[in-house]
Amino acid sequence: MADENNFDLPDLGAEGQQVPATQAPARADSMLEEEEKAAADLAPVFDVPVNISAVLGKAHIDVNSLLKLTSGSVVELDRKIGEAIDIYVNNRLVARGEVVVVEDRLGVTMTEIIKDGDSA
């Protein structure tokens, strides 16, 4: 009665067919090899420089107001406190995120990846 709730479930493949126990680790190994191969294929672009911008907000002001700005002036942005910031890579919106403090520097943590056509 102690073992009546213990079940041995078969390992099912992608098509729902049972896979022998000896075949399951081989499948995991081949997936790892494919991931390593994909990373190796990207190696030529690892050293390509990109420009990353984190936009806290935007403001539209005329030149006269711009020339009057001094140290300590406040420029009101179009974002509210806590609202996500836009993250651009090479002037293309790719993500949204939040500002974080890392030791004594500002950083950005990505909270949403923008797919093509989702920038609205």
C-alpha cells in the first residue's frame, strides 16, 4: 500500500511516441551541440560595435527656451515616474526597461523585448 501512488511515466518524444531511456540523454546532447554550433556561427559578429541608447523621455522646446537653460534648470519630459523607458540599438527600438542603480552608476534592465511592428 505504500507504493500504490508511485508511477513510472514513459519518456515521450516530440510526436508523443515513447522514447527508450537510453535515447533521451542523446537527444539532450544533440540539442546542446546545435546551440553551440549556432553560437559559433554568430562568432564573426561578436565584435561588431553597436550604439545603445536608453531614452528616459522627450521634450519639445524652442531655441529661445533652449538658450535660457542653465545649470539646475529642469526640463519636463513626456514620461511619468515609473513608466518604462525605450531602449534603442542603432536607432531602432528593440526593448523597454527600467532604470536601475548598479554600485555608483545608472543602468537599465530590460522588461520587454519589442518585436517587429510592436513599437506602438
